[in-house]
Amino acid sequence: MMIRIAHLYPDMLNLYGDRGNIIALTDRMTRRGIEVKTDAITMGKSFNADDYDILFIGGGQDFEQDVLLDDLKKGKDVEINKAIHGSRVVLAICGGYQMLGKYYKTYDGKMLEYLGALDFYTEGKEERMIGNFAYKTKEGIEVVGFENHSGRTYLGSQVEPLGKMIKGYGNNGEDGTEGVRFKNTFGTYSHGPVLPKNPDFADLLIKKALENKYSNVELTPLNDTLEEKARNQVKKLYIAR
Ligand code: GLN
């Protein structure tokens, strides 16, 4: 079995080590004998979503998000849209997550028109939402992480939230939702990076990517002792919050 990953803007969108998500995915697949190939899709480089099983977009600050906008609209927008609506696995973090929606209006009034691939929008406020946090997905996976964003995201009726907040702010600090979910696309505010300390979430993405390609996919269990230690450390932090 083989999985191909497209890593969008690895040099620009890599806040709080979001690249660790690629490392976690690769590690969990190679330990199971699945071959993984990752391509860096940087500014100026075009790509075809049909060539990939997983698309990953990390987080960035308002500045990077603004700088990337032109490049995004030179074809990557079409390919990302195609991946999302074609049920490819897409994981997008914070600023990368915001880019999948209709727009992001920064706290200082700058309007960034985004892909509109998914039914949500984001508006920034000066007061940032920062801290260790946790939420639960519909599968019952408790995702632990760290959030730091000025943007408040509001979901429309065409998409579901990725999870319900257990602790922290999530999408907007008001409605108890976190992230977005649509087909096999997952957007979240969780940095840190999210997958190394949330192995069940990582495996959910891996399983969906494999199921798109192969029949009878069963993931062999891995020893997650270290991952559990990392989770417990974050839990201690957010419980103390
Ligand atoms: N610039 C966005 C915000 O502040 C995203 C930040 C991030 O990726 N952490 O809302």
C-alpha cells in the first residue's frame, strides 16, 4: 500500500511545529508497512490534487496568510476544492483551516477573500484566544491541543463542526464548537502539532485515506505509550487552566 501526501506551503505555514503532523502520519504508516511519499507544494509550484491521497496545510500568522493569497488563487484554489469535494483526506490547521472558508476579516479590518470551498467564515478580534484545549469528535475521540488565534470562525449549515469543546475556546468561544468537518476534510485550530499526541485522530485520517484506495483496510494497533504520555501532559495543562 502507498499513500501520497501533498504538504502545502511547508515553509510558510508551519506555526508551532505543524509539520510534526506529517512526521506523525508518516511514522504511523511506515510502522505498518505502508509506503509514504510526501511532496512539498511551495509558492509558485502547481499541483494536481488527483495525484495525492492526503493534503496537509499548516497554520500561519495573518501576515503569511495575506502573502499567500495571490499564489493560492493561481490554481491551488481549484485543486484544493477538488480534493475537498472529491473526498480526499484534507487536514488544515488554524490559518490553513481559515483559508478553506469564504473569508477572513482580520482584527484590523483587512478582508482576505478565501477559497469558499466550505461553508464558513472567520472574523478576527484584537483579543486572541490562547491556551491548551480539548474537544471531542463524533467518534468520541478526545483531541488535546493548543490554540492561539484572533479569528472567530462561524460555521454554516453545509458543514459540521469537527468536535464539541471540552475545554478552551475552539471556533469562536461562543457556540461550543471546534473546527470543521466535511466529507474527509478536517479543519482545526489545534496546533502543537495535533497528530503526534492524538494517535486515534491520526489513525482516523490514515484509515480514510487508505479506504479511498484499497478495500478491507484494518490498521494494526501500535504501541502508543509515548503518545499517551504527551496527551496526559497536555491534559494536566488544560485541566489546570
Ligand atoms: N492568523 C490567524 C488568527 O490569528 C491564524 C493564526 C494561527 O494559525 N495560529 O486567527
